[in-house]
Amino acid sequence: MEQTIIKVGGMSCQGCVKNVTGVLQALPGVAAVDVSLEAGEARVRHDPAQSDVAALKAAIEDAGFDAT
Ligand SMILES: [Cu+2]
């Protein structure tokens, strides 16, 4: 397991937080997701062999947010 912190742009409310949390939790190998609206970031515990950082970012961007 690896802990990755991704900056997420475009979140404006708890609904956005739920959306980002949901798309990340749906990925294979993701064990825990903590999204902070205040910090504008997502902390993800994941197995990089199943979902690497690029896959996490792609899922966030597919949901309509910016991921860096
Ligand atoms: Cu929102």
C-alpha cells in the first residue's frame, strides 16, 4: 500500500467531495480515501500495482475536476 496526496481543483462543496471520494473508492486496489475540501486535496491509500497515481488522477479528471 502506498499513500498518495493529490491536489484537487474545482471542488466547491461537500457534494464535490462526495463525487471525488466515490470515483476514487470505485478503483481497484484503493483501500482508503480522505478528501478535504478545505485543503483541496485527496489522500489515497492504494495498491499502485492495481491503481497507480496516473489512474487516480485520471479518475478525478473524468469526474470533472483538476488533479495535480
Ligand atoms: Cu460541489
